[in-house]
Amino acid sequence: MLATSMTASTVFGAQGIADVNHVRQLIRQGVWQSHTSGLAGDHVQGNLVILPEAEANDFLRFCQRNPKPCPVLAVSEPGQPQLPTLGQDIDIRTDLPKYHVWRNGEMVGAISDITDLWRDDLVSFVLGCSFSFEFALLEAGLRLRHIDEGKNVAMYRTNIPTQAAGLFHGPMVVSMRPMLAKDAIRAIQVTSRFPNVHGAPVHLGDPSLIGIADLQQPDYGDAVSIKAGEIPVFWACGVTPQAAIVQARPAFCITHAPGAMLITDLLNQQLASF
Amino acid sequence: MLATSMTASTVFGAQGIADVNHVRQLIRQGVWQSHTSGLAGDHVQGNLVILPEAEANDFLRFCQRNPKPCPVLAVSEPGQPQLPTLGQDIDIRTDLPKYHVWRNGEMVGAISDITDLWRDDLVSFVLGCSFSFEFALLEAGLRLRHIDEGKNVAMYRTNIPTQAAGLFHGPMVVSMRPMLAKDAIRAIQVTSRFPNVHGAPVHLGDPSLIGIADLQQPDYGDAVSIKAGEIPVFWACGVTPQAAIVQARPAFCITHAPGAMLITDLLNQQLASF
């Protein structure tokens, strides 16, 4: 039986979803192999990139130069599967529900445990994720159209270049959320407090100014409806580093599967800058 | 000889303009009777409203209900011309370059000293002014079109209602500054730190959504050019309380003359909320 055919409430019970240690144990045991959206309460979830040390050095420079799309929450020591600043108990080899394995820029497998692939030169990067700032926006009383419409957020390749580092380069990818102007202003205030999870928007208004021809044709995710009087608001997106990795074609790489994130011990509010 | 025919450098000397005590002394003596723009360095300047106690009670409630257009920096005790929280030496009867005197909603005089009009029931309100947040925007490296074009800022009556209190009511007046989206996002961050001087914008983008038909036809101030790719960004404006006072027609009222502000001992950075 695939865990992905279960519902979260079947596996965790209604009272168990907010207990991240319980959720992480069931993920570690392979019982839960699906997405983590809604499973972590107010805990920070992170994107995962694992690279051999040589490419990892380039990738860390790429993240340093592009902090809005690539906000680094933690980098492991080479060969060490622990990430103690994100959680005392985390083992990066087992604690995500599903991993994608890449060779030469091609996805070659989706597995729920990477222990057998582990090497002494692998470096793990955990990058901040929009779940954290969306949590803050919802807490602030704002509504998010893609959530209201039961869709994935709309994402677009832009003409905003990233700053290249070694192998890694490519355009910035952005996510878009339509809002009334007063809500957009509030959303800028709220997300500015969270620079480690993409921070303030990078653009708002006319999409053609950042190279987006048609908001109804996203490059990733789902188109959402835009109502009269709303403006599109664009945030730097964690798909940017994934796209850069695909273009860089490293010989070996492991990432999280989309939506199947690392659940950390940190609380979203701990990331607030003030 | 009218002081308004002098230049600031003639009166103060190039080195004297940043010394607010010197500037205030020359204003008190009646030597300088013109606008204070650029005369106060990084010191807070304020709008002035003086009302008899009965109307003052209504007006304070009006300000409390409309803090973005009417941010109160200080309210005097009835009959007291001092405002010690804004400056140990301030005498509100002499320390502005020019005052407007109003009776029944009509401006009946412009004078440089109101000592002869002083009464035991008069209450002074000093309201935050956009000079302070513009100082912060310029410090942040942003440019302001009306300054670059040597104009007054463009201001518009909107269809956003204020919350009435007693006699006082009317539409919110906003000032508009055109910016590229990335600068608008930065300007929201910068001005959010200054809630006592109008704070974050109240709107951006489509002016028709707040009842403005034509940006090139401002209700107050000067039209400015808007370049390709720029969006108009709208802040609540200190003209709002002035317009409410004109509509309320109090039997007696004194205000500053436009641009001829109270210079305080406070530094703009002291108003920053974080």
C-alpha cells in the first residue's frame, strides 16, 4: 500500500498533525511519503538540495549572491546527515517523505530514503520556503487566491537574471499572488519581516516589465483568477535554484520532491527579523 | 523689507541652516517669515492646528480615528503655548514663520506672530508631516520626482472617507509619488517605520479605484511627470485635517501657513518605530 493513497488524518489522527516529532517519525519510517503541506503547523518547512562538495561550494556562492530566491536556512558539514540548527533529531537521509535523485541534470528516481546513496562528500542545503511567509500572511488576516481556489501557486520565469556562480546561473523564477492594493501594501510589510523565506516582493503591477507575457500561462503551478481592482504581486521563488541546478547538470544531485519538504523544529515566528 | 524676499543663505549663512536653535530664534524675531523646507536638516517639522478647547476635543477624536492622515505628534495643555515634548524652548505663538488665522472657515489673515490673539482656551496640535518620511526615503537612496522637478508634491481628494468626529469630517486627501515597482516596495518598507508621519502608503496603482480621475489634475500642489513603467504610490496627507477644518467652519482657528512649519528638537530617526 502506498502511503500517498492515505489521507493525513488516517495516518496521523486529527490531534497528531501539529506534533512535528510524531510526523517526522512516521516520515522516517516510510509510513508517510506524500506532501507536507498543512502537516507542520507553525513549524518552518524547507526545500532540500544535496550536492557533492565541489558543486556545493559553487552552489553556496550562488545562494549568497541571490538571497531572495535562494535563502539558506542551513548548510551541513560534508558527509554529515545532521542539521542540528534546524532540529536535534534531524537525519536528512530519512526525514523527507520523498526525494528526487538527479544525474547529469536528469531526474532518474523518486525514493523515500537516500541512506543507500549517501556519500562522505555530500553537502545538504535547506532553503527557506514560501510556506513560511504564507503562514505569516494568513496569520495577518490576508487571503491567498491559490489556497482559496485549491491550486498550486502560479510561478513564472522572468527576465530578471540571477548572479551566476560557477556552474549555476539562470533567470529568477517568481511566484504570483493577486491582491487589492491595500492588501499588497500589508503583504509587503508582513513578508519584509521574513528575509530568510524570500522576504519582500521583487515586483508588483505590470508583468511585462519582468518578462511575463501572460499571467494565465504560468511556467510552473496553476493559473489563478485575478479579480477587478487587484494587482499581481511577485515574490522570488524557490524554484529558481532548482531551475539553476537543472541547467548546471551536476553529475549527481538529490532534492526534495515538490511539496515533500523537510519539517524543522523552528517556528515560523522565529524567522521574523523584528 | 519682507523676509520672504531674502534667500535662506542670506539670512542664516550656509553654516547656520542645520542649527535649529539659530533658525528658530530668527523665526521668533520675525526675521524669517517664509517656508521652512530645507531649513531643519534632519529635524522633525510639524503641521500646526490651534483650536478653542470645545472644538479641540472633537478634533483630537478626529485625529485618533484617522491616524494615517492626522498623526498627532503633540497636543498642548489648554492655554499653554509650550510643547515641551517637541522642544524645551518652543513657544507656539512665535516659533512658526507664518500663521493663517481662520474665522468661521474663512482665512482672514496671515501673520508672523499670534501673541496678540492668544487665549486661555486655545489648544495646539502638532501633526506629523511628509517632510519626515521624504527625508527617510531620500536617505534610503530613493528619488522623489517632485523634488527633482522643483515642484510641490501632487495631492488629490479621494473617495476614501475619514471617520467623522463631532464637527470634523470629509474625504481623505493623499499625496502621490510615482516610482518603479521595486522602489515602491522599498518605499513601503521605509515609510512603514514612520507611523507618526503618515506611515505606509494607503494605495498604489490604479488611481480610479480611490476616486482620482486624472493624475495630471491634482486638487492641491503640482502635477509631476510619470515615466514608463512607473506606478503612482499614494500616502495619506496632512491636507486632510486642513480640509476637514475648512468644512467644519469652527468660529476661530489658527494653522501654519502652507510650508511654514514648526521646527522641533526631535530628529526624524527618533520617530522610527524599529
